Amino acid sequence: MSFSACGCETAWVAPSIGDTCSGSEYVVFMSLVDFVIRYVCHIADPCGRVVPKLEPDTEYDFIVIGAGSGGSTAAGRLAEISGWKTLLLEAGIDEPPASQIPAVPAFYNSIIDWNYTTTESSACLSNDGICTWPRGKVLGGTSVFNGMMYMRGTPADYDKWVAAGNTEWSYDKLLPVFKLSENNTQIGSLVSEEYHSTGGPFTIQRFNDAPELAYDILTAANQTGFPVTNDLNGQDYVGFAIAQTNNRNGARLSLSKAFVRPHKNDPNFHVMLNSTVTKIIIGEVNGTKRATAVEFVYNNHTYTVNVSKEVILAAGAINTPQILLLSGIGDKDVLDEVGIEQVHNLTAVGKGIKNHVSFSTVVKINPINYVDLNIDTLNQYLQSENGPLSSTGMSQLTARIASNYTTADDPDIQLFFSGYDNTCAYSGEPESPVDPTEPNDTRSIGVSSVNLHPKSSGNITLASSNPFDKPKIVANYFSHPDDIKVIISGIRYTQQLIQAPILIEKYNVTFQKYSYGDCATQYEFDTDEFWECAIKYDTYPENHQAASCKIGLESDVNSCVNQKLQLHGIPNIRITDASAIVELTSGNIQAVIVAIAERAVLYIKEQYLGEEAF
């Protein structure tokens, strides 16, 4: 497929959104939408994308493993130094054109998703105890299909990092790093320059469109005693808000689009796609262990590429520990189980992984349940970059609030909303019902209660020594009883919220009752025991996996990297992804990952160029 109309010649090899909708009735119209988007130059951006290398050079100063949020950020920042030669390796392909539209269905279970699942557990019982963990296998990583919500966490989150000995990771020291990346377009009108900045690669702003219901829920929050704020990253970080997100000109702004594409023409910056790293090769120089090369497979050929300065490991909270273990770095007992010789003892690799876990309740409202994607809304989006396709609908609304199990300044509950978004369309006709067999059915709104501070943790190990086998993921959800108590508190807050006069009078909101397997027969509806059963049955992992290779003091056996993100004992390997997070922060973690990657490159510049880091 040629794109000469956009001023360049390139070809797409990427999934269509027609493939993401289950059911043959969607294929024709959704494939048409996908085809149209591929030819809208300012959205698909065919000429701005990197042209991947087909063969690497023999040596680079830096090799970045993984082009997700952390890898794209680190690679883009390293590419700014013209004298440094950098290779970025990504196991997946470039991002699909249609993923740029905020409202299209996510590309879960496609070729750009690792499609990970956990081992059997006492959660996700509706799926036989197996929880799904979607992770981006694509240039840009999970930033290509996540909800784009920009949340940094709270000062209390980083107080916990400092309490663990990480004095360089306080909120005050991180704030200028957050601001370094940011190009916030709403300073003065919505947020304060005290907490935000302009000029960075990462455009942050609210979406161009939001359902009327989102604003009415803010009113409902006021009516029922909850705080409302404009900025969850500012002074008033507790309350209900329409969040800012990473979007630009009505389109998704992935981390590869923000940080990698601007360097597509840099001669010393190389990107290879479909390249699976199999190991980091460790040698010894002057008595110190060092990463000397990276081995990876591209097009059925194994390459070994030398590295003169550092390996930046940014493969994500699952793949980073997997690659370390494949390289012989980890706990000897774990390595022995799959027949890998230990090269470096680091017992914390893969241990302690955490994830935000949620449970969704459903309410019905009186508007008819129409498909939001149609020929009119598509034309509106293409012509003016607004309308329902330019946002994630109700998913841009959120709340961060405190249960009775914490203090007011350390909120432990997030509420997510869903509805008016991500609907597959079988027809371009306006006012087409979502279910043609029930044309008068009304809309459903999901309200998910998330425990922001889970105490349960799991681990990542290897299923085999084959680097193409998926790792073994043990989530251990709800192994600590307090985790379910917090989620139940969120359900009670939801029930309080929907009693607001505006929701009853304007929307006739009604709380939906479901049986959740046999929970309704075992327990009386709406008791805590009922909700505990329901939460275990219909568990939803929020895909904020983190803390599988944490920052910490070298004396801390539960940590992998020092405060400069260097691997304990092998200082020229740095981790710049969610693995390094010490404790999960209070909200979506993408902004935190970007800050970790920014901080790593600042430390690199300090080491090699003498530039003082923050």
C-alpha cells in the first residue's frame, strides 16, 4: 500500500481494527474505517515514522532493549546526543494507524499484544483462575493501546520510596523530572505552572471531547460529599476529575511518537523491529562484571551486537526479569530449575511484582445505547479532530479518594468509569443501536473500584530456557486479606455517588445486580461477604504491573538496581521501566515510567558528559 499522497513511499504491515472486533458483522465497516485512517496523513503519520534497520552494526555505545514507555523515552533522549550511537530493539512491529484514534477498540489479543496470562489463582475465577495481562508488543509498547491517563502519583507514594532508603526519589526531586518531559497546553487555564511545564516532547492536555455525563458526575460528586479537582497532579490531588491525557491534535500520543519519531533521520540512531532479545552477554573488565553484548533474533537470524557503554533494559515488568534470567542473572534456584547457568547472583530478579486490581460494578442510565462510531462522528473527527472519536468517553473521568484504611493525604482507591467509548460498529448509520435485537436498550456505565496500594505480590520466573516461551507469571492476588477490603470500600463509595440527585433525576440511574457465579446463592446480596466472593470471581487486573526489579540499596535483598538505576554488581546495565518502581504509585503508572527513563538518561549524561543531574 503506497502513501505517496502523503509525500512519502512506505508500506503498512499492521493489524486492522476490523480484526479487533469479534463478529463477522463488524468486519466490513470497521475495515473501511481502518482503510480511511491509513490515508489521513496527519493522523496515521506515515512519513514521520522510523524506517527500521534490517541489519545491525557490530557495535553501539548504547543498546536499548524494549521500545515501550521507558525504552522509547530513554532511546529518544540518548539520540539527542549526536556523538552517541544508539540501537533500539523492539520485539514487535510499528503501531497501527487506527490506534491513533482514542475511541477505537484496544488491540488486545492481537499481534501487538504479548497476550500474557497468570498461573491459576484464587482470583479471576470466572476464567478458571487465569487472569489476562495485556502488554504491548509494538513500537511504543502499551502506550499504543492504554487509556492515556496522565497521573504521577502522590507525594505520599514517594515518601514510601524514600523510607526504603531511596533518598534521591522523593517527590520534590522527581517533580522537575516530570516537568522535563511535559508540554502541557493548559497551564493557566486548568493547571498550574508550579506543577507543570511546556517545551517537552510529551503533550499533556484533556481530550477535545467528553460526554455530558462526565461533567454531571463531577456535580454528583459535589452533591454527595466528594471533592472535585481540576488537576490530580497538582496541589489538590484527591478527588474526582476529568483527567489530562497524552494526546495531540485529537490523536493518541504514544511514547514512540513523542520520543522516537523525532529522531528518525539521525544517522547514529538505529531502530530494529521484530527483534527478540535472547540474552545479555556478561564479561569482566578490570575485575568488574559488565554487559559486553546483546544477543537477539531477527528474521530467524541470531545477532550478537557489542556495546561499549551501557545496556538500557526497558522490556517491561514482565520481560525485563525474563531477559535477566535468560542471561543467567538471578536467583540460582530459579535458574537451576530451567537449566541456566548462573552468571550473576541477584535474588530479587522477578520477585515482588505488583499490579493494581479492580472490580467493576455497573449502573444503567436512561439514554439509548447507540454506537458512537458512525459516518457522522468519523467525518467530524477527520475534519475537526474532535467529537466522540477524539476521546475515551467516560474513561477519561476518574477519582482518587481515601478509604478508612489510610490517611486523607495517602488515598488508596481509584475509581475508573467506562461507557461512551471503544464500541465496534457494524454500520455507519447514526443512532444505530449497539444490539440490533434490543433497539431500545439503554446505556450501561461501568464504575471500577481499584486498590491503589496492594499488599499482595507475586513473581516472574521462567517456564523454560527457551527465550521464545512465555515466562511464568504468579500474581498472588488477594493473598493479603486487606486488598479486598479496600476494593469493597470503593464499591460503597460508588453506591454513595449514584444517590446524587442529578444522577437520579436526569439519568434515572439504577445499580445492576448480578449473580457472579454462585456468589448470589452463597451470600446475601450487598453484604461484604457477597462482594468478596464477587471480586474474586470477576477480578480485573488494571495492567499497571510493576516492582519486579526494584530500586533499592545494595544491602536490600529485595532490590535489583541502585538509585541511579544501575544493576547491583553490573553497573552498565540500567533498568528504565516499571520493574524499577519501588511501590506502586496511586494511579496509572505511565508518567512514572517516563520519569524513571528521563532520570536514567540524566544520570548517564552526568557519568559520561559531566552534566549535573537533578
